[in-house]
Amino acid sequence: MPDTTTLAQAKPAKASVARTEHFDVVIVGAGISGIGGAYHLTTQSPGRSFVVLESQESFGGTWLTHKYPGIRSDSDLYTFGYRFKPWTGKPIATAHEIRTYMNEVIDDNDLARHIRYRHKIISASWSSQDNLWTLEGVRTDTGEAVRFTANFLWMCQGYYRHDEGYTPEWQGMESFKGRIVHPQTWPEDLDYSGKKVVVIGSGATAATVIPAIAEKSEHVTMLQRSPTYFIPARNANDLADTLRQLEVDETWIHEIVRRKILHDQAVFTKRSFEEPEQVKKDLLAGVSAYLGPDHNLDPHFMPSYRPWRQRIAFVPDGDLFRAVRSGKASVVTDEIEKFVENGILLKSGKVLEADIIVTATGFHLNVMGDIGFAVDGKPLDFADTVTYRGMMFTGVPNMVWVFGYFRASWTLRADLVADFVCRLLGHMQEKGARKVGVTLRPEDKDMKLLPWIDPENFNPGYLMRGMHLLPKRGEKPEWQHTQDYWGEKNIFPAIDLDDPAFVYG
């Protein structure tokens, strides 16, 4: 994944020509996808040489980069965890717990020897003459140039820029006398004890930070432009607890609980489309149960959109709403007019006083880690390509990208894509092929091309801001990322690798 050290900050590469190392497969990124990919290569495609290149100083991706108070998953770990590694803790886990789990995967499967840290990839070039990818990069700790060649490129670097979060430009920001902080780059020296804090935003990050800092702060205000849906509930899984009491093997527990959660999520997702008003009532009832009867849900907890048009975060033990109920936190629904010396002037005319302003306003989408791609010497713009099932792209040979799910855990798709990659590599070997790409078939030539995702289906801000950077999708399911795990879990294993959409050479 992209390093927290920008290229400009990294030491300049030494003039000497880098030694070239060759691997059958290069995995870019040692986050949840990259570590999973490494495991699957060792188990499903043994004997194939590979390396994992990671720009940060260690593994973990998001769970290493983000250090804001309370950092935790917003998906349950029975499904966010790998299918091959039982999860034995609470469903919602801290970043430390997730990295401990990932470290066990690395240790148990001897993956550390395959990982190169502080390796920032600058460019990736495909040569049709050689049927090879050439990756040029730099060691961020020494400034040394590095070069790798690979038969196959597996992009597991995520989808947002790690070195800088998204903060809108508001009038008067320079006049504010306090500190402005983005959670993605939370300062280690930030002391919020006894301070008035305003957190701008109402997504999963805001819902995490606010209860984590509320006790020490004088007061925390969540400033939102519009309300968000949440699922507040106990951070426990009754089925898992019961099975443990019965001394069922943890491998069985993991699979049983995982299937139950996925079944429930499928039902919930279907209901959100077919009976959105009832789902809305159910979600609001959950919030009300933690806020108590004295708190009116309107306007601060009454979203105007249909459930699941944006991601719904799980709030463990309702901690955000318990902070509001206690009086240590509050919610204001309004828009920002400008920043002033002592806080934020709202369009309603009210001033929110603040010593610290936290901009939990999202992140910058990036495509392929901001790496400069080229095919046969021509710069590649992924927005000019069409995606095959959200993982391969027309005109880009021997490469797969992992992009997870919005309505289900990221890792579910990372596992599915890994199965596909290993099967594809085996199929290429059987055919004696050195190259595989995807192309529109004759029956697809007149297919209408559309943005990566339908805004009516899912429309978070970071996607809407960066849609122009992403590949196109087609009207047919083969040419889009459907966001449907429950369909893809059956479709992916059955993909016909000799379909005319695949071109071998």
C-alpha cells in the first residue's frame, strides 16, 4: 500500500543501476489482501516464486497506518478475517488485535521471508515483447533504487491514499487558533484532555473517535451535514459463545458463525431494497435503545436516504450513543459557513467553540497506489479501460486488482480473487501461455459503458469525488464489480477461463 512517506520525502535514489530481481508473481501491498494472497499462493500454487512489496515499515495496511484513538474494524472479524484462519475474539476488533491475527498468519505459514518492507513502487511497465512486468521503485529507508520483473502482477495496495486524508477547504481555516487534525494522520502529541473538540463527519471514523476521546475531553461535538445509519449492538456473538460452551472446535465455530453472519447480511441487504422503510425503523429503534427515551431522533439520527446507499458501521456496545446520552458528546446537524478564531461558524449563525477540530471527512481515492503504469511504452490511464468483474482490465495483461465489497467484508472478496488468481496461473501453465488479458467479446462491442458503480446503488463521497479515475463498467455482470458476494461466491469458482473474454498468448 502507499507509504506514509511521500516520494518527495523519500531519499533520492542512488545513481547506480539497480539489480533486477525476477519473480513469477509480485504482490503489491502487505495489507489484509496481500498477506491473504501470499498465503493462497503458498497453498494453492506451491513452487511458484513470489515477493510481497510493501512501502510501509511493516504489514497491516490500514491497520498500521491509522493510529487515531479507538481504531477498530467496522466489519465483524468472522467475515473480515480469512476463511482459513479462525477468529476467536470479539466480533469487532481493534487495529492491534487485527495485526496480531495477521502476524499469526505470517508466522504460521512462513510468509515473512517473502515480504520486502519500505519498498515503494514508482512505475510498472508491461512489455509484450518479453511478456514481463518491470517494476521500478525506491527503498524509502536507504534511498536505493530497486527493480523487479514479474510474469504476473497482483495489486493488493488498497484504494485510498495513505499519506493524506481528505479535508475540504473551508473559508477561514487559517484563522482558527486551535489545531486541525485528520484522523488518518493523527499526531502522537495531540492532547485533548479537558479540551473542546469538534469532529466533522458522521461515518465510521467519527463514530469510533468520539467515544474514544469523550471521557478525557471537556466535550466532543459531532458536526454532521446529514445523519448516517448505524447498527449498535453488543460486541459479542451469541452463537459463537454458545458453541464455545459446547466445546466445539474453533475451526467449526469460525465456519458456522461466518455462514450465519453472511446469511443474515444477505437477508438484511435484500430487505434494504425491498422494504427500506421497515429497515429504517429497525435501525432507528436500535439507536433509540441506547440513547434512551428522552432523546429525539429527529433531526440528528434520521437519515434521508435509503439504508445501504452508504456503508453502515457497526457501533459495538452502542458506545457512540452512550457517550451522547451521558452528555460527554453531542450531535449538531448543520453546514459550515466558515472557520473562526474560536471554532466554526455554522450557516444557522451558531458558533461551535473548539480547541481541536477533527476532520473525519474521508480520504482520497487512488487507483493502483498512484503507481505510474505503462503498456508497451504507452502511459496507461485506467479510466480508459473496462473492468472484468472488478479485478482485470481490458488492455492490461497479466494483472489482477483486489477491490473488496461495500456491503460485506473486504476479505471475502480478497479470498475469492485469490482463488481465481491461483486457478488462472495454473490454467496458463497448462496451456503453455505466458500472457493473459481480457477483451470485450463480439457480443459486448455495443454494450453501454458506465461509471465504476451506479450512484443509485452506492454513493459514498470518496467514490463520487474519484469516479473519473476508475475503470468503466459494462451493463453485463461480467464487466462490472457487482458488489454481490452472495452471487460471486458461486460465480467466481465457475468462471470459464476459456471464455472468449480471456485472450492468451
